[in-house]
Amino acid sequence: MNQLSNEKLAYFKEKLLQMKNETEQEIHSNSNQSPNESIQELADYDNHPADMGTEQFEQQRDAGLDLMRQDRLKEIEDALDRIENGSYGLSEKSGKPIPEERLEVMPIARNLVEEEN
């Protein structure tokens, strides 16, 4: 049985929806940048090869950050699904209630701290 009141569930749902909106905006703003534009810009000038390496590193870093944002978005959507199906705030491993303090810090928490790997 979920220990969270309807008011708390509504609070966490609103918090998750805000996180989802921010994450979607981050993903959208980064997807508007074409990686070839910045490389072409560099190619138009007489640049040191290290500049191209720096640009390539930044693109790889951005791609990694984008994957992290996609993963975070999936975690947020999963948490919203748990609110809808009544399992939010309960550990997926033990079924025990997750303390509100943990949910406050990490609203996407699936398990108790001690159950994390």
C-alpha cells in the first residue's frame, strides 16, 4: 500500500512534469545544432589540427550528454507511470515505502538507498 497522500502524489507528479519539460527543452535545444555546421565553420578558416580535435571532442561529449538526457527522460516517464498505476513511492525490489526525503531529492527513485547497487 502506498504511504503517500494524494496531495503528496500530486506534488511529486508536478515536480516530475517540470523535470520532464526541462529535459525535453534541453534535448530539443541541442538537437537544433547541426554538428556539421560547426566543423564547416572551422574548415572555412586556417585552423590548427587541435581545433578540429577539440570540436570533435565537444561533439562526442554533447552526444553523450544527449544520451544521458534521453535516459533521464525515460526515468521521469517511468516515474509518472508509477504514479498512475499506484506503485510510486514503493521500492521495486522490496515493495517497502521509499522515504519522502529520498523522493524529494530524487523523484525518479525506484528503490531504497540501501537496495541500490
